[in-house]
Amino acid sequence: MFTSSATVLLFSQNDSGRSINKNGQGGIKENIAQKASPRIPSVEELLKKSQEGKVDADSVWLIIEHAKQRGVTAIDLQPDGSCWVLEKKVVSGVNTSQYIVKYISELPNQIGEKLLSLGREKKILFADNSSFARSAINVEKLRVGVSSNNGRSVHTSPLIDFSQYPDSFREVVTLMLEVSRTMSVNKEAMGILSAEFVNPAQARRLTVLQGQKLIAVKDPGKEAKKLSAIIAAARMPGRKVVVTDPDEWLRVVTYLNYNKRGANINEGRFLISVGKQTYRVYAEKTVVNR
């Protein structure tokens, strides 16, 4: 009895890992655990998803570089619906060109709303410039920038051929340029500021090795309802900021001439530090201020 029971038990244990096929022959049954792993999206899928939807923005600006280096046009739509148009034409044989500043309190036919709505689209702002053809000198190029909350959130697109943008966006930009031809010149604009970020290594080289002066400018903070032109330019690098306040322009001229001897300088560039960040600010006078 003990031998028979042991034999039956041994057979049952050995048979637990075997299966019987149709011919009655036993086979080894493999029990391999299948691990569930999440699907990893491809780079193309991630890029497509990143270009869906829109970003939060209450203002938009465009920088248009005209074909054959004929000049630059900047369009700056403010949160209140007003719009600045800055035009600088390059004249053959002239080393310096002048900005003509135009202003309108409200754009007609909801052009401003359409421009902001399209400019906020991620597929425009986050375009992969490596997929675009190399820009030629005889084509117009355009960069889009949007911001919200007084420049606390800023997004800009790469500078690419105007023809590469969607038809709907190009149509609105064309309408905007047509409106700008009828806009009157603003005589209160004294100058234009723009800024670019300077990394710590470059800032150290400019100040320590080249002896350029670094001017500390206080950041008004997140709750500030109104920004000075200098802070606005620093918060939104690449944006053209119009200066209409004489006191602000006087401050700009003071910074341009900081610790400098000789003639009074009213155009050029200077370095500022806002918090822990360093910026190079460019100042240009307008046609009216010359």
C-alpha cells in the first residue's frame, strides 16, 4: 500500500508540468510569466502631442525679416487690444537705419483676436525648425512670441520662412500688414528697447575681462501691474518694447552713459542684472526722436 501511494503521488508531481497531446504523448508545458509593460510612445508621437492645443497668452508679437535684407517689421499686440507697428527699412549705402513707430488703439475686423488665437497654437510656437528648409536670403522670415502675466510666461517660435507657416496664420499676418499702412506715426515714441539673455560664463567674461559695467535693476515682482520698459524687455527677450515716457528714456540714456566719459550717448547697449539673471539691453532711437 505504501509503495502504491508513493508511486501515485510521485506520478502526480511529475505530471503537473506535462501536457498530453492528441497522440497521447506527453510534452513539457512551459509556464512563463508574461510581464505587462507600458507602451513607450515614439518621438514622432511625443512631438505631435506637444504641438496640440494652445498656451496661455494675453499678448503676441511678430518679428518679420524682409527678403533681401530690406529691413525689419515688428508687430506688438498689447493685452488691452492696442497695437504697435515698428518699421525699419535698410537703405542702400546708409550705415544706420531708423525705426518708424505706428500705433492704433484697436485693430479692425477682430484681427487682433485672430492673431492672438493663432499665435498661441503650439504647432506654431513649438515648430521644429530642423524640419524646415534652410532659409534663403531672398525670402521673408518670421518669428512669433507670446506672453502672459506681464512676461512671467513667455514662448517664442524659431525664425523660419514665412511660407512655412499655416495658411490661416499667414492670411492674418498679411491683413495686419495691410492695416499698418493706414496707421499714423506715433510722435510720443522716444525709443525702442530689446534684450537678450546672457549666460553666467559670458557675463563674467564681459564684466571681469572686458570691464563692462553691470547695472543692478530691481525686479518689481509677480504682483506688479505695470512694468518699466527695461524690465519688460528683460522678461521677454527678443520683443521690441516702445518707450514713450520721458523719465524712462532718461533712465535708459543714463544707463547707456554709466561710468563713461565723453560725448552723451543715446543709442547702444548696456548690461543689467535682474535678480540672478543677466541681460544685454539694446536701445535705439526712433525717427521722431532724432
